[in-house]
Amino acid sequence: YVSAGVRLSVDGVAQNEAAKGEAVRALNSYSKRTVDAVAEATGEARVNGSLNTDQAGLVTGSITIIFKDGDKLGAALAKALPEAASVIQPALSAAAKTAGKDGQSELRLTIRNGKVYVGFFPIGEIPPL
């Protein structure tokens, strides 16, 4: 996470091999929780955001996926989340059209009480933690 000159990163250990654009599970070295991410380059995935849980364990917050190749990312996420492929792939294609000069695009996911949304389109649920 980078904002106003502050950079926050979390150490993690990849739980599987992944090429650029493929899904990778990472074990957070501090919390010991696993997180699904997408490999941006060898040894690197970029997902920024803030998530909280309520007393029932339901997740609320938002994350931003930063990517360069929406087609490869869409294919990797479709493999990881087949039930959400019909929403994820068009959302990534639309987000890719807004790429900056560096070729990077962003896709924001909102999570409310365990329900995951791209914009106002529901794409899945996170079970209570």
C-alpha cells in the first residue's frame, strides 16, 4: 500500500507456483492466514486494501487489484473462481480500457458482510472467518 509517501507491505509465502497473471495463494507471515492473489511478476503480487471482520467473522472492506494484462488475469481468476468468471472477465476488460501511461489498470472489489462485489454486481461470498 502506498499513500502520501507511506509504503505498507506484508510479508507472505507463496503456497503454489504461478506464472505472471496466474492465481497464487500466499500465507501471511504474521497472521498465518492465506490470501488469494494474482502473480504480477516472479515473486510479486499486487493487491491493496483494507479488510475487517465483525464478531460473526464476516468480512467487510475493499481491495484493489492492480494489473497490466486483463486477459491473462481474467483467465487466471476464472480458474480460481469459476462461479464468478462471467462477471470478473468483463469487469477486467472494462478496467483495462482505463490503463494509465504505465499500462496498469485497477479493479476495485468491495466486500460487505462477506458478499463480494465488482461495482454493484455480486460475484461471490467469503465464508465467516
